Amino acid sequence: MCPKFRGNSEDWLDNEKLARKLTSKNKKKSKPEQKEIPFEESNALVIEVFPNQCKVLTDTNEKILCQYRRSVFQTKELKERSPVTVGDRVLINLVSPQSGVIEALSTRKNRLFRQAPDRGKNEIHVLAANIDLLAIVASTQTPDFSPGLVDRFLVAAQHEKIPTILCVNKSDLIHTPETRPWDVYSELKIPILEISAKNGIGIPSLLKQITGKTVVFCGHSGVGKTSLLQKLLEKEIGAIGEVNATTGKGRHTTTGGVVLEGPENSYWIDTPGIREFGLSGLEPHSLTDYFPEFLELGCTQRGCIHINTSECEAIGLTRYQSYVNIYKSL
């Protein structure tokens, strides 16, 4: 039986007391760092992660619980909260028909990660690995569209060379032809799908883009990630929460990333609602590389960093404030 989530945060990894306890416990059993193995030597896919163990899908299509030792898989320059994540390919050794031990981690082609909340700058939370496509899920309202979070996801994805689409859910709530705040992303060549998990608008188009791929679905709580995946899979996959009427924000119901099997070898990853997405592993001076509309500006050619100057040509651009906020956070 899988361990139950007992924390009060959106993810057991955000439970500071538990994280410190696990780290302290594992320090006593530190072992030499394990080298990564080639992809072809792995025999299982991590589909859900818990403290000190995870659920895997083996290449023989069996789902079993496996133990892992945190110290064995710790990374080098950036410390990861959990040494394995959903989407990882691993080498396991069975100790019984229902359980096993992870012996090695396969080299990742990419990873989507954020700065670990309430931790130092050198500690990160990896949401998923080996991703073919990032689906940023936002909503037209309840909660309102949040360009700041979308921009942070886009920067993180570009940094890891992960293709991205923007899924604007709850399109059934749009009743006027006014300019949409997500139109700017069309100008940046980001594919946009206006969809509705409630009535099926745009679902066939989305299905074509994600079939046969490993896709991670990310966004704020309440935007409808789980509802959308249930519509795509045509089955119940988890609890769905309502938006808080007082705060206008969603109540998270997914407590950790989980891989769902879709058609034609599709692996779709449902993630907890993100309250904040702190970028890590980036230098402030490189941020303009992730805002392509800034690159052709005359001030950029003169070495402008677009901060605290009235002569900056970027000031009038739609995403300028997002740029400033991210720059200051870095």
C-alpha cells in the first residue's frame, strides 16, 4: 500500500519538518555518490514519489513500490529535495514480487525544476524529468489568468530546451470579444489552445498535440489540470477541488506529481498546484535570452539590462514587468 500524504502543504516535499527529518536521518547513512547509467540500461519508469520510496512502472508493465537511498543519488551543483522524480528512468532490483530497490538513475535528457520553497538557493525541487512537452495550464478566470507564472514556466522550459504549449482552460466562461491577456504569447510563437475541460472545447486539438509524448501539466491550483486530464483520459483520476471564494485561488487536491498512462505510449504527468515558482540555476544577466522580444531592441544592442533606466526601450513591452520581477528574484 502506498504511504498516505499527511502534510498540510501542496506537496510532501514542501513539508519543512519532514524534509529536515529525512535529510538528518540520511546523513547518518551517507554513501558514495552513484554514477548515472545510460538510458538503455534502465528497466523502470518512476510514476509517483514518496518519502524514501517511489512507485515505478516496470518495462514488463508491473507497478511496484521501490526503496531508494537519498544519499546515493544526490546531485552535484544543485541539491535536489528528492533524489528521484516522476519521469525518471531507473534500474531496479526486485526483492519480492511486490517490492524492489532502486540501484541506479538513468541520465536525464532534461528536468523541470524550481527553487525549493523555504530553502537555500542551491536546493531545488524537480517537478518532472525526461519531458517531451510542457503544457502550462492557466484559466480565463476563477482563478484569473496569471502571466507572471506563465512567464516563469516559459523561462524554466527554455533553459532546459523543453517545448511548450499554453492551455487556457475554462474558455466556456469567456463571453466578450475583448483582447485576451494571453494573446501576447501568440506573437512569441507559443502555441495556444483555448479549451474547456467542462464542455470539451479544444480537447481533440490538445489530444493530437500530446498523444505519444511524455507531457507534464503545470499551473496554479484551481486552473483545472486534473479535470482536464480526466477529460483527456475519459476516466476519474483523483479529487477535484473548488476555488476559494475569498482568495480567488484554487484548493490543491494533487499532493505530488503522478504519471498517468495515455494512448499510444503517452505518459501524462499531473502535478500539484504551484503557489510560487522561484527560478534557479540562472544568472540575472542572461535573462534577456529568454525574452526574445527584447533581443532586437536598440537598447539591448547597447548592453542595456532593462532595469532602473528611463531610456530603456523595453519599458513599454507587455512582459516588461514580468521581466523586472524575475530579474529581481534572481
